[in-house]
Amino acid sequence: MTYCKACTYPKVAVNVRFDKNGLSSIYHTHKAWQDIKKNEWKKRKKIFEKIVLDIKKNNKSNYDCIIAVSGGKDSYYQTHVIKEYGLKPLLITYNGNNYSPEGEYNRDRMKKVFDVDHLMISPSQESLIKLNRLGFNKVGDMNWHNHTGILTVPMQYAVRFKIPYVIYGETNDILGIYKPSDYAEYTNRLRVEFSMRGFEWDEFIKNNKEGLISKDMNWAKFPSDREIVENKIRGLYLGNYFKWDPYKNTKMIIKKYGWKPAKKSYERTYRKISNLDDIYENGIHDYLKFVKYGYGRATDHTTKDILTGYMNRNKGVNYIKNLDHIVPSDLKTWLNYTGIKETDFWKKADTFRSTKVWWIKNNKWYKDNIWGSPSSYGSVHLPKKDRKKYEL
């Protein structure tokens, strides 16, 4: 395992590149965002204000924009900004049926504290259970439907109601795909290639054993290019126009709107302000990333906090060593929810392990830890005939 010298991200992460000095593309992109001066942020704010003026002058819809919200800290900050500019937004939530108590409280409180209309869309519970099983078995991600829903449903209603703008949050993502000068906007390509793991909805249910049909996936059907263009719909990231600081933003929304962080600490990360919309996001969903590539949520969060100056790298490394490998207790909750046997879960999970990270020795899984020395991470569940490619 090779790690960025400036943060804690590994070279095996998808789409991450390293330079000759051992610095990752994540570091370079975050540094570019952090290096933006106050005057540049003022210019960016004025660009957004021109968009606002255009909306107020030309928009003929009943709503000025749609904000894709889960009820999390970013959702509140996005809605706060839009309301400060005097726009009338329609909030849209994709409900995947697994909210934490705090996440549910925050989500339902938005229509009250912001005085906005809030539309919530959710597949049937039986469909969601089937989608959890399908996501796990097909791509090792039971939350595939969540990623798909929040990036699809708002665009569907933008077309249906002819609402010109769909608002998302930050654009300086963990992978460092975009530079500040890109002024990246939301695209269907981003939706499919990254959030949906390269699988469109029809490929996802093709020959599926769960019995899901096209009508069960209406929520996942993205508008056509023609519909997007003819209705002049754009997906904007507020992070292009306002400096994004999750801790400052969270402090503000707690004080102004009564937003609640998680009451209990998570098992796999130290943060209590992220991913409250799904009880598995910081837990077993994220653990599957560790199974695949040998890193998890603590790596994500420490990298962000190191690069934004809230943490030093040594502290981040200690968090990773203590948290990234933990098998979360919500595994049993999810197994009960989906009806999957634990033995079957581990057998399938093992098939997603990357040979760049994992190997088998004495019937145990091994990988390099953050310092490069091997550590053992439990028993092997692969059938013997499938173990050869992982053996030393």
C-alpha cells in the first residue's frame, strides 16, 4: 500500500493519481481550492449573483430551483444560501428507508425552519429490500439505489415542472476530479460512472433474481438529453461560488436552525456530523469499501480534515489504524433487514477484494497497514478453488 505523503489516501483508490513526489491528485486539487484568495471568492460570488438575477428575471416556473436534500449538514447550508438570496426552492429527497433518528429529525424539520415545500420520493419498502440485495451482490454496494436516487429524482422533477436549476453542494470532492477553474456542473456522466458504478438502471435489473421490473425503477430513469436541453436545465454546485467549510457550516446551522449531529459515536469514524441519512453509510456500506480496497470512512474523513487544516497527519493515521478495519455492529441489522445469511454475506464480500491490496496466508486475509507492515484481518470465506489468485 502506498499512501499520499500529504494526506492519508492510498494509491489503490479509484481515479487517484500520484506524482513523482508521492503526492496524490486529491492533495493537489484540495490545495488549489484552499489557495483561492478572498478576492477570487468575491468574483465567484458575483457570478452566482448574476445567475440569481437571471432566475428572478426570466423564470416562469412555480419554483426558482430544486435543491437535492437528504437533511444533512450540506442540505441545510445549501437551502440557507438559496433562501438568503430570496429564491423559492423546491426541496426533493430520495428516501432509502434507513434514516438514523437524528437524520430523520433534521430532514423533516427543513420545511418548517426554511418555510419551503418539500417533496419526498421513495420506492416501496419491498423494492428497497430487493435493491439492497441486488446492490450488494452485483457491485458490493447495498446503497447503489441511494446514490442513484438523489442524483436522478431531482432532475426528473426539474423536467416535469420546468424548473431551470438543480442545486447540489460542494464540488471539491474527495477524489479531486475537478479543478476550481473547471466550474464543474452536474452531468449524467458523473451520475453513471461514479455514483452508479457504471451501471444504468436497466443493466442493474437485467435477468435479476429479485423479480424487479422496469416499472419498479421509475425513480431511477434519468431524463433524456433532449428533455434536459429543451428545458435549459443546469445542475449547479454551490461549492463553485462559496468557500466550503463543513465545520463552520455545521456550527452555523446548529445555532440558527437547530440541526442535530449524531448522538452516539460511530464505530468506523470519529465524525458525528456526516452521513446521518443512512444508518449503514458509515457502517457496513463503508466497510465493504475496506473489503474491496483496504481503506474506509476514517481515511475519507481524515484526508479532508488534514487538507483543510483541522488535523495533522499523525493523528489521522492513528484514527485509521484504530477505526478503518472494524466490522460494524449494524451488519446484523442489515442482514435481518435483507434476509441474507451471514455466511453468505462473507462469501460474497470476499469476491470483491482487490488483489492489489489483499493476499491470503495461513487461511487469513492480510494487507499492509498505514505504515507498510502486514496485518491480519480475519478468516477467509472464499471457497478453496477461488483462493489461488490471492495466495502468496
